[in-house]
Amino acid sequence: MIFEKVIPVNCIPTWRLAILATILTAEALTSPARCAAEPFTVMTWNLEWFYDDAKKDNYSDLAIEKASPSRGQWNWRRDAAATAIAKIAPSVAAVQEIEGQRVLWYLTRSLERDHKLKYDEFVIQGNDHFTEQDVGLLVRSPVDLFSVMRGNVTSRMNRDTFGSVSKHVAAFIEVPIGQTTKDQTTETILIVNVHLRSRDVGDPIRKKQAASLNEWINGWTRHAPTTPVIVLGDFNTEQVAENVDPRSELAILMSRSTVDPSDDLIDLHDRIPKSGRQTHLLKGKQFDRILVSRSLVEDTPNVPDLVLSNVKVRRDVVIRGRGDTPTEHWDDYWGQPDDQRDLSDHYPVVAEFEIR
């Protein structure tokens, strides 16, 4: 019903108002409801030795040493991490340096109990038997995870080129991009959470790990080569944004090992202001990164899709009080007061994508 001029409501007869109300109610019940779609947000965060106080399932001396000293201190660590994640409320959280599936289950229970955020946790045990560290994914509705996997260095992969990635997990996720409550359109994304070998001595190993990841990603997307890809995690890279050595592990990962530049990944750190790129307690270090397919950065005209809206390092959810010094954090972690102790020596990197 279209009115050519505005008529004051008090000038419209009551019987006409009743008819108009009936028509509008019927349209509301039969028309697809428009809604503001929730942004899709991914976060990577190295939780730093996120181990509970139970030592019976730890076997290496290092893993036993890094366990939380007591049940009370583990409870503090679990709930503090949940509070930090809740402040961001990502659709998908990729976490590193976790003890395994059990501690993530405790974490999701804290998120649901204290913050009303329901996450499902996904872990595939790796083979780092020295640290016993693993990586995992936390996923919340409306995002769905329908397949989770790990790659393997096969006998046909040259060991001079490829190397084992002891800590990684990959998954295909479905992200709703519909514009109405009846529109169930989704975008399928391959997300890969990694924790690569650390320090300068690990540089040649990281390059082999990057080559393996490219090989597996190409295999996982072989039947759907346009599938958007997100590779994120603790790369332990010494490369800084906008100045990446073309021979580095980061460059290997970004180029996806193909001659076709269309599938190259984009380092989202390039889009963070220089003053906000540090992701670690050590000054200037940018260990933690998010790499994405170009299709997640550039909008496709006339097609609803996910497009990057912002990316930032969330140092604020980790630092408590004035911030730990390296000596305090690494040599006397549990000696700091609870309200002053930083949650990790890494800071989360968060990327948000909107539907356009």
C-alpha cells in the first residue's frame, strides 16, 4: 500500500487503521526477514603453555615442569583466558601451545558458564613429544565445522624439500553469508592453524614445514581450487610485515608454491599500522600471523561474500597492570600477583570480515 502524501495518524479512521495493521502484520509473517548478518571473525593466539595441574598424562620432563602448579592456579589461568577470548568473541579461535583436547574442553566450559558463549573444540594430537604441545580450534555458531584433518609427509615427498609439521590442524568450515533469515547461503573456507619451529636455528626447518603445508593445502583444495584459504598461527617467523625475504618460510607460504599468482596468500599484517604489529613480549617480534586468499580481501561485485573489514593485534586482552618484563614473565611467572600477571607472552591477532 502506497500513500502519495503523509496523513496524520489521528486523521485516519479507526477502521482503516485496523485494516492497515492487518496488512502489515501479514507482510511481516510472509516476507523474508532482513537481518544484519554477524561478521565473521578469526583469531590466532598462542596461549603459552596452557597446561592444567594434572601431571599423570605428561611424560616429558619439560611438559611436567610447565604444568600449572596447583588446581587453583590452573582455574585462574583457564578463566582468565576465557575472559580474554570473550572480549573478542571470535567466530573461530585458533590457539597454540595447548596441552590437548581436555584443556580446551575446560576452556569452553568456562566460556559458556561465565560468558554465555558456546564453543566446540577440535584437536588432533600431534607428534611433538618433547614439549607435548598441540594446537586447536574453537568454533561457535553460526559457523559450522564439517571436516578436520592433518597432513602427512609421504614417502614420495622429498625430505630435502618437505618437513614434518608436528603441530597443525586444518578444517573446512561453513560461514553463513545469507542476507535474510531464510537464506542459507554459506561460504566454505579452509582454515589451517599452525605452530612452526622456533628460533633462528629453526629457519631451514620452517621452510620445509611451509613447503609441506603448501603441498597439503593444494591437495585439500584440488577439487575446489577457488576455495578461500586462511593460514594462521604462531609462525615463529623473523620476517616483518612489508619486508619479507622472498626465500623465507613466510614467502613460501604466501606464494602457495604455484606459478599462478592468483592463489597467492595475503599477509594481513601489512594492513596493521606499524606501531601495532608486535605480537610478542619481545620488542618488535611479529611471530603470529594471518594469511588469507585474495578473495577474502577483495569484494566480488553483485555477489554476497566475505570481505576483510579490519585486522588488529589485541595486546589489551593479555597485558595486566603495567605489563610483565621478560625476566618476571619467564623466570617468575607464578610469583606475579593475579591481577598483574600477563596471560601469555603472545598477543592475539584478530581479523574481521563483513558480508558485502
